[in-house]
Amino acid sequence: MGDWFEAFEGAIERDLLGDDMSIEAKVDDTGLIRGDFATRWTGWTRALQFGAMSPDEVRAREGLPPRPDGTGTSFYPPPNMAAAARQGD
């Protein structure tokens, strides 16, 4: 499907947007490949808990804007390292 989406994006940019380089056509295919709500959020929770992703990265994957206060770029320490992280403060 990725090849088809790229072709659609190129056709939209060529035929509808023309020379306006400030706008980019992008097909959002996440709805086609993502799982149900509970499964996604279980995965996001684990990614946050173990420091694999930041809150803003999770929000971006769900189509949400970053946290307005700027705290979404921080990574949470893994649970087995929480005591060590507190000692470092």
C-alpha cells in the first residue's frame, strides 16, 4: 500500500498543489494498520514506563499535538532504575 500512497501523494502535489512548496500531501495510513484502542494504549504505556518513548512521541503517533507546557520531551526512568534516578537528583 505504501507505493500506492506515495503515488497518490505525488499526484495530489502535482495536480492540485502545483508550485506551492509550503504544503505537502501526506496520506495518513495509521488507521489502517493500528490495532484497537486497548492494545495500542497498553503498548504506549509500556513504551513510556520503560523509557523507550517520550510522551510527545506517543502523542504524535496518535495524531495529537505535543504537550503545550513542553514537558512531553522528557523520558521516564524505567521502574527498575527509579531509585537510581532519584539518588542522582
